[in-house]
Amino acid sequence: MVEYYKISDFAKEVGKHASTVDSWFRKLEERGLHYVNRADEERIYDELDLDIARFVKEKREDNWSIDAIFKKLEEEFELRPFPASGEDEEQIDVEALKEELRREVQEEVRRQRVQDLVLRRQVEAELEEESLRHWGELPEGQRMRKGRFFLKQEDIEKRDEFVRLYVERRFEDKCREMMEDKETV
């Protein structure tokens, strides 16, 4: 996606005062050398404009005249032409940009939900495995019940309840731990 800047943000990127940068681009337009796109009648700057502004800034710091810089710009850059006469000036479709941004945000929300689900399942799986290890370490009298003919059987209901409570009690801390681990990677 192409990034667009308003003059204040654009000037910060360039490292010069907004009025200085605006003056450069007004002169470029007055001389018919380079056209700056507009949205709702306001100039908006893109990456090509940013490259041009940085070039002008560099040459001005080397004490070049504006005329010499503008001449060199024509050699160094493919400057944006002006709209043909009779045509409306090129307008950035603000609604299309909003729609594209909305779709990107929705996609990011979907990706985040999937990541959250994956993390949740990883946490649950690790805690279940951990709880079964702890279950196995409990005394036999707590894990087993009497079955037929004096056989002892594992108390499945008691085990499942043990696992459920173990996961429930440790879930939040384990999530934090795994998220911190992922952030440090």
C-alpha cells in the first residue's frame, strides 16, 4: 500500500519546516516540473515526493541554488506530470483508501484471532500434559478405585476433574508465560 503524508508529517520525515518543504513543491508546480497529488483539494505527498524532498534538502545543505537543484531533479527522477488540460486534477480516492484500510484492519483482526486460538490450544495442551504428569505422581489411593473382583482401576472421572481444575487454575499464568516467550524470540 502506498503511504501518503500531509504536509506536517511529510516535513517531519524530511527534517525541515513545513513552510520550507511546501515552498519547494509550490515552486516545482509553478515551473511545471512536478505535480503533487491532492485529496479534497489538499496536497498529499507520497514516496516519490519524499525522495525528491530529501534530494532537495541534501543539495540545499551543499549550498546548491534552487535552479540548479530543479535542473538536476529532471535528470535524477521521473517527475510526476501534470494532468492533461481539460482533465480533472488527479484525485486520490479517499473512500477507496478508507475501504482498503478497513479491509487490512479486518484481516489483521482475523489473523490475531487465529493466533489467539492457536495460543489457547497450545496452553491447554501443555497444561493438560503437565496435569497428567502430576496426576501420575499422586498416591495410588487418590487415583484408583476398586473395580470388580478386587481389581483397581483408574478413577477416570476424578482424573478428568483434576485435569480440568489444573488447567483452569494455571491457564492465565501459562498464557502470560508463553506470550513473554514469544516476545523475546
